[in-house]
Amino acid sequence: MTAVEPELRRVYGAYPTGVAVVAGLVDGRPAGIAASSFVPVSLDPPLVSVCVAHTSTTWPLLGGLPRIGISVLGAHQEHIGRRLGARTGDRFAGVAWRSTAGGCVLVEGASAWFDCTVEQRVRSGDHDIVVFRVHDLDAALDVPPLVFHASAFRRLG
């Protein structure tokens, strides 16, 4: 850790972000991570991105899958954000999810979801920026998103 890191965390935390679950089927079981760095990238072609820490032990299992699901958690799903952000235990215990024919894992009740393939990885500092091509998507516009702000989960409104 650098001397600047605590200040960086504090200042980065001033910017609220949505909370997304990046998940797929690994040996028939759901595997996934929580990401607060989900960003739409492009309309043509349809691209989104997340940043994944080099220390992640789950991303190596997901990165080679043919399809990966991204679910933007709803405000009522803070418990799922906490569970998927944990480093140990069964992250999907008690989480309602479904899988697609291609192997995406999508969280039920999310405010939005995306069926994706990995398009590009860019090594950047202590994370990789992973760009995904979107193949299918939907949103529940009546479900407000969960946000992460100042090191805590928050609800809009």
C-alpha cells in the first residue's frame, strides 16, 4: 500500500457507482464477483466494461467462459452485493439466479442484466479493464439500482 492509497480510496469513494455481479457457470455451478466499476462503453458495437483486481481468485475461472452475465443489482439487493463481494464461502447461497443456454448467470430481481462475451482485456495498474460485447440485455426500469458511495452501499432517493 502506498502512502496515498487511503486518500485515493476516500476521494474515489466520493463518486457513486452502481453495483454489478459478473457471473457464469463453472462446472455447472454459479461463480461470480461483485464489481462497482461497471461502465457502458459503446453503442456501436454494444460494449460495457468492469475492472477486475489482479488478486481476484474468481476472475480466472470466469475469464475463459464462452458467455458471462452481468447483473446490475437493485436497491433491495444489498445483501447480494455483500455476499458476492466476500472472499470466502458460497457466494450464491440464498441468491435467486438463473442461467442462460450459453452459461451466463443472472441475478433475479436485478435492475438490469447483460449477456456478454469478453471482447478485450487491458492491464492497467493493479486491475484489468475487461471490455465485454453485449449480445442480449434487459432492464426493469421500476427497480432502482444499488449504489456504492463513500465505502458503503446506498439506495437512491
